Amino acid sequence: MTRQVLCIPCAENRQKLHKTPNPYPGEHIKMLKGSATRAFLCDDCGKEIHPSVECVTYTLYTARDAVHTGSLPYWPWEAEYISGAARMKWPAGSTNAPAV
């Protein structure tokens, strides 16, 4: 599982890169937009994200069973980094991320 905190421009670029929240069979991307709970650095560009500034949490995970495959399933973590989280909308024509 990959977890990152991104500034808005980097999050938008990440969406353009992936085009869908389900890029490959069994892989899922969850992006939540909210307000930073404290100061962070963007995990892509290194720009400082100040408390209360809008940012995005990015999670890349698999839905597989960790006991049998060794992969990591989704585990909620975003509330520690952002408040008022809402799922980021994907461009028209993409599929919706699984409800987690």
C-alpha cells in the first residue's frame, strides 16, 4: 500500500497519469481532498502545505487478502492528516473507486 499527502497541483497531475481509480485489475486508488491538520511537505514536489490548506491524501492499494497473498489491503489513515475529507472527483469517463 502506498500512502502520500499531495498538494492540489500534484494530485491533479496524478489523476491525469492514472486516468481511473482502478488502473489495473486488483489495484485501487483512493484520493481524498481535505484541509491539512498540520504542516506537511508534498510527497511529490516538496512544496510546503500549511495547516488548514487544502490538500489530497493518495492511497494505492490492493483488495487482496493479506494472509494468503502477502499484499496489503486498504487501511484507513487519512484522518490523521486531513480534516473534512471528501473523495476527489475523477475526470469524466473514468470509473468510480470502490467504496472503502
